[in-house]
Amino acid sequence: MKYLVHLSRIFVGILFIISGFIKLNDPLGFSYKLQEYFGVDVLNMEFLIPYALGISIIVVVFEVVLGVFLLVGYKPKFTVWSLLAMIVFFTFLTFYSAYFDKVKDCGCFGDALKLTPWESFTKDIVLLFFILILFFGIKHIKPIFSKLPTSIIALLSFVLSLWFGYHVLMHLPSIDFRAYKIGANIQEGMIVSENAPKPILEYTWTFNVNDEEQEFVTNGSYPSVDGEYVGVETKTIDEGYIPPIQDFSIESDDEDLTSYFLEKDKLVIVAMYAISTSESEGVAKLKTFTDSAIKNGYTVIGLTSSGSDDKAQIKAGYNLNFDFYLCDEKVIKTVVRANPGIVILNKGTVINKSHWNDIDDIAL
């Protein structure tokens, strides 16, 4: 039991630190995932949506800190009980998502590693097994240092986690795992080659045969049945190849201008997924920066999911010398974790990205 506890301690501690750090690197991304869970279609707890960012920071900091606490042996009883409570909650959440097919990606490892709902649930079951070993073998969890160094390490893990979370919120994630990271080409990210694996679908057809409903399963072809057609249900067996970039677009009210703008040599995108909730201090910085970019030969456009009235109001209110185009809100949130944020492209390749706090540091 002693050796099982030591192995479980190392495994659980390291996994919690890695998982927590990846989400702490991008707390906004995790808050978007929490908003998805809190939505009416999942947990129907919409009253929590305004607090999603605060909850995400508390959860991921706690996750990292618990991992450190476990490894150094700080307050074993508190640590193990907290780990058990957290994993029970996450196991319920991932099971609910998987069984009812509510959330396609749990966000357990942010954008660094995508897991299906059932993979997430399996991961949590494995973790629950090892945490139960810790729970029943808690007497074998001893501090690896004396009391003072252990307490200092525990305190430092908490302070550094809070500082790092604040830092990435005020700037951008230190490590960008998304498809729009610097150096990525947006056009290439949308390509699906002819040889790419195709989706595999299963069709369940219902027919009325001799006053009795019968089901027939095919891979898409219409079944040869002597009966009256009632209906058909489709199930995805394998999604096939899914390109990393799927819904990126730049649209006016009249046409799709995605290809046109992605061919530009010097393009500045001012990303504001929702104009009404954009940070006024950041918007106030746009005028000077975008005017300078235009003088330096850049094409400047705005990208938002907001309506015409919001676009006209912000353009007139801040005397902005560029036009806003439409894009899906979720896509804009993925492109850059700031509202507003700046993205610089060269023929569709991401050259630079910036939070509005760092707009003065962008070299044009």
C-alpha cells in the first residue's frame, strides 16, 4: 500500500499540475468552456455565466496548487479530500457531457490536447481510482521537507499561480496552442485534401411493414424495403478529418471577402468579438495605432460578431478610420484572447498578435 500511495501521489500530483497549468495559461479559454457548460442546453445554470472567468481562475489555481501540495506533502488530509471532491465533480460533469452528448470537448487540457467526452470521462475514472488509493492510504503521505520549507513552497505555488493567471489575462497566453498561433497560415488550416479520411455515418431507417415499424441500418444508401417510409436517424461513427480552422470568415453585409483579405501582404485585424462588452481603455488606444498602421501601408479592418448599429456607433464615437466585418463570435474568441485584440497577417500567415495592453509595443 505504501508504494501504491507513492506512485499515485506522483501520478496525480504531476497530472493536476500539468492540466492546471495548461488551463492557467489560458484562463479566458477555460472560462468560455465553462460558459458552454453553464448554458441552457447543458447544465441550465445561466446565472453563473457572468462569473465564469472568476470561477475558471479559482478552479485552475486550485488545481495547480493541489498538485504541488500533494507532491510536497503539505496538509495531506485537506489536499486529498479536496482532490477527491474535485475529481468526483469533474467525473459527474464529463459523464453528463458524454452520456447526453452535450459538450464535444471538456477543455481538461485546454487547446493543447483535445479529448472526446468519453475519453475525458475515462481519464477522470482513472484519476478517481488513484485518488481513492491516496484517500485510503493517507497515513503514508508524509512531507518531503521539514515544516518551514514545505509551507514556503506551498505559499509560493499559490502566489506564483495567481500572478501567472493575472499576467496572461493582461497580455496573451504565454504558449499558444490554437490554430491561429504566430506562424500559422489560415488558408492552409482550412484545407481538406482529397485523400483526407471522410466522415463515416450510420443511417437507421424506419419503415412501416405490414402495420409494424421496422428499422434498417445502412451506410447511407436507401434500403430496398417493401413498406411505407416513416423516418431516418443519422449517427456519426467517425468524424473523419476535421481541419484545425473551420469557420473563419470575413464578411460584409453583401459578400464573403475572406479570400480577398487573406491575400493581402500587410493586414491588421482589430478583433472585437462583441463591441458592447469590449474594454473601453483598449478601444481608446485603437485610433492612434490604426492610423499609424494605415500610414505605414497596412490594410486595417475590424472583425466582430456585433450588428450594424454597434459597428457604426463605435466607428463614429472613436473616429476610427477603418470598417468592421462580420465573423462568428466563437471564432474571434479563438483567434485572439482579448477584446479588442490585434492580429497582423501577411498573405494569411499570422505575423504577430497582441493584447490591447501591449498595443504600443507592436512594431509596424
